[in-house]
Amino acid sequence: MTAQLALGTYRCRDIPQAAALAVASGTQWIDTAPNYGVGRAQSLMAGVLAAHPQVRVSTKVGYFTAATGGAATVEGTLTADQAVTGHSLAPGYVRWQVTRNRLELRRDRLDLVLLHNPERAYLGDRADLYRTIRDAFVVLEEEVAAGHVTGYGVATWHGFTDEGFSVPLLTALAREAAGGSEHHLTAIQLPVSLVCMEPITLALDGRGPLRAAAVAGLRAMASAPLHGGELVEMVDGELAGLIHPGLTPPQACLLATASCPGVTDVLVSASSASHWQQAADALAEPPLTTARLREITGVLASL
């Protein structure tokens, strides 16, 4: 089946309006982060979420704004040197940010907390990167046990494509973090589009992170399905017609991502009713066949 449409608030121009449109359409997920919207994304959507407690939210730990870094320094969570980096997955910071996310979103329990680009901690020593991820998972397992978090995962841009880590590795680290018992790693998030095609081509061959996520029973959220809007200009009417006759280029691109095996949610940053409806109409179409996806990726690879 075609993946579900979810709201992604990165680069979202009007977060409260976008959140209201999303929940009115019946979307099940909204994705955010404490550094989105210049650090205001979570607070801006809190009112909408309070009125719609059935909508699930994925948020993140890792990146932070200068203001958040300053607050963490004042409270003794980060040193001044750590604060200027703009990113931390240190256990103390992860715990502090989870609490802050809950307060900003006005939720007692967070549905999903993602480590935000953990590959940023990779400085040439993969063993150190893996320790960083595992130690952050330990904190998140503790937050699950405390009833503050339902599940956790990883949101990455380059982590899978640069082979910094894999789904089986993340699962092993989660199992270790949980002390060998049942872990709560439930999702991954990565770019999937007709620009970032590697996850699609690998999935069509039964390989890669999306296939591994499906085997492990993980939610797989596709970020940047329009590649920051660049695909709108790159895909012409002829290519859109090849993907699915009758759809606009943006709709065709969204349907291609949503049809990729293993993708469960497509994150769209739509702030207007018309854009949201166009995206919803695209994902209401039957998914493309694997044969059609192979044809499309082959055409694009030859350009």
C-alpha cells in the first residue's frame, strides 16, 4: 500500500497553520525538532496538538539553537565549549532535551524521539560513534521505562548512505542499551526522493535501510521527498507523465517516494490548504509497481 502522508515541520513557513491543516485532514503523524522554526516549532504547534491528542508526534534530540544551548549551559547540562557546537548526544543532554521537548509540546509522553543526525558525532572513530548512539539509547530506554517516551529511533541524512551505521547495527545497539531485553527502537527517518534515489534502488533489490527496517518492523519516515523543493523544477511534465499520468510534477515525485517498498510515512512541509490537498490526492493514488519504479529510477540515472 502507499505510505501515509505526515507533516514535516522543517522549512515549514507557517507551522501553526500547517499543523491545523494536517490534523484536520486526519494525518496520524507530525514530525518536528527543537531546533526547527528557529527553536520555536514545538511551542508553536503545542496548542493544535493539545486539541488533538490522538495525533502522534515525532521529535528529536541532538541539534539545538544558541538560545537552547545557553539555557542548557545555565542549568549545567552543557559546558560553554559544548554549547557552541550546536549539537550534542551526551546522555545528560539527551535526558535534559527530552524533558524540554515534553514541556514545549505540552505532552506527558512523547510518541517518538529520534537521535538527530548522530553521524555528526563521527570524527573518524566509528567505535566512538557507536558508543555515543548506544549511550543515548540507554537514556531513551530509561525514559520509556519512566513513561515519558513510547519509542525512539534515528533521523539521519548521511548515516545510512555513508555506511556510518545500518539498521541491524542500530537494532543491536538498542538491544544492548535495553540490557538484552526487549528494546524500544521503533523508527528510522532518512531522505528518500528522486534525487536521493539510493534508498529506493536498494529497496527494489531487497536491500538497504528501508528493507532492513521493514524486516525489523520499524517505521520508516521519508524526509525531503521533494528535496527541498528542487524536484519541482527538475521534473518536467513528460517525466511526471511517466511516473503517473494526470499528476503534477510535485505530486508524481511524492507518489514515487510513497510507493517505495519499506516507506511508511512521507513527510511533507505544506503550509497552505491547496498544497496539502495536492499532496493528499497524490498519496491517495494506488502505489506504483516495482517495475514502474525501476523504470523511473533507470531513466533518471541515465540523465
